[in-house]
Amino acid sequence: MTDPDPEDEVDDVEGPEDRTIVPPHPYTRVHGVADEGEAQGHEPRGDGESDIPGPRRLPFGVLENLIVQSPTKGFFDLFQGSILDHEMERAMELLEFVGIANLAEEKAKNLSYGQKKLMEFAATLMTDPEIILLDEPAAGINPRLLEDIEERIRIVNGQGITFLIVEHNMDVVMNLCDPVIVMAYGTVLAQGAPELIQNDPQVLEAYLGEA
């Protein structure tokens, strides 16, 4: 990107292997894809006491996957039978932005892998983040979709949102990230502008076996 604001950068942390080994807790997970879920709550009875009903199964569609990320009420709207107008409008705007507004009523489980990537990106934006961490956004998607995702990252970054991208696809790294941070075995080998990283002797030695 041209002359990025230091506070609105697209950083990349790159390493020889994925070190993420701790799975997210099912209730604290932030931006996964939900196909259907179980809800359990306390409902008042006429005598003033509380009942604990059995779990209710909820079908999660594309739209619901965005609504639950809303910073206002979000998840609780799905249990009250109502969704705030501004949440609905924001969700539809984001689905339009990523190009899958026509799938708003589709069940998430019916989406292709690439469409789920787009839905997850939209759901992330639904939280009004200041910084977004993307773990290998290029993995498993075709080149055309990757170009679309890169362009949307540029647009969002231009709106003042910082990205931290962990990625092994060097074309993606060089196209999007400045600065680039290269790591090997938990140690920072080099950091700086993409053109400097490409010719750094330590990086070439670590990843290509040549200096």
C-alpha cells in the first residue's frame, strides 16, 4: 500500500509452520462459522421461580452468523425473535460488500469453502474492529477469489482498520503487507518493507536454503 499510516498498517507474521495448537472454546470463539447451535436459558414461571429448559436447536444461516457478532445485542436477538433494524441493515451492507448478499437466507452449512471465507470476513467487520487478525486467508481458495479478498482488505485498511496477517503465500504478503515480519522457530529474523525482506540474506537462508 502507498504511504500507509503507521497506525493503520497491514502487518504480516510469517513462519515455517503453523504453531496454533489450542482450539477455541465453543462459547468464546469469535469468528467461526455456525451451522446450528444449542441455546439454554432460564425462563420465568408463573410462581416467580425459574425453569431450566432443555437445549433448543437453532438453524444458523448466513445472516445470523453476522447478527451474532453485533456489538450491540447481537446473539441475544436470536432468542427474542427480533433483530434491531440497524443490525440487519449493517449485516446486509457487509454481505453486499463481500459479494454474497444473495445468500443471506442460505444455511451456512450449504456454502462453499470460499463463500464461508467471505461470510467470516463480513462477520468480523460486523464487530466494528480496530484491528483484524487473519490466519492464512489465502489457504484453500482459488486465485480469482483471492484477488477479491485482497481488494476488500485494501478497502477496509484504507478506512483506518489495521490488519495483522499470518500467511505463507508470499505473493499475498508482498501485495498487502508493509511492514513484513519474518519469524523462524520463534525468533524474528527480519522486519521491514517487502522489497527489503525479499532480498534479506537471513530470510533467503532460512526459507530457501541459500544466501
